[in-house]
Amino acid sequence: MNCKCKNVGTVDRVLRAIIGIVLIALVFVGPQTPWGWLGLIPLVTAAVSFCPLYRLIGFRSCKL
């Protein structure tokens, strides 16, 4: 994927991955509610370096 398609920078990706893993972990430990599956969203956006919401509002956290 070239940089023109990416809009999530390195620090943003790491934070999204951590948040996603923590939320998914809540499905198995802690309150064990299905809301933890929302952690898939930041995990996937971190993996592909693209956030549709960022594109919608015209923001990018990576350098061109």
C-alpha cells in the first residue's frame, strides 16, 4: 500500500493496536460482554494503516 492510501501514522497504529487488543481481551476476562468485539475496529485500522473516519474528516496522522 503506498503512502497516498495510508492515513494512520506509526504512533497512531501502535495505540490503536493496544486499544484493540485490550478491548478484545475484555470479552474473555473482566466484564465478559460482547462490546469488547468493538476492539476489532481499531485493530483492523492499525493493521491496514487506513481509517475511513480520518478520510471523511480530512485528517491524517502519517507523513506523505
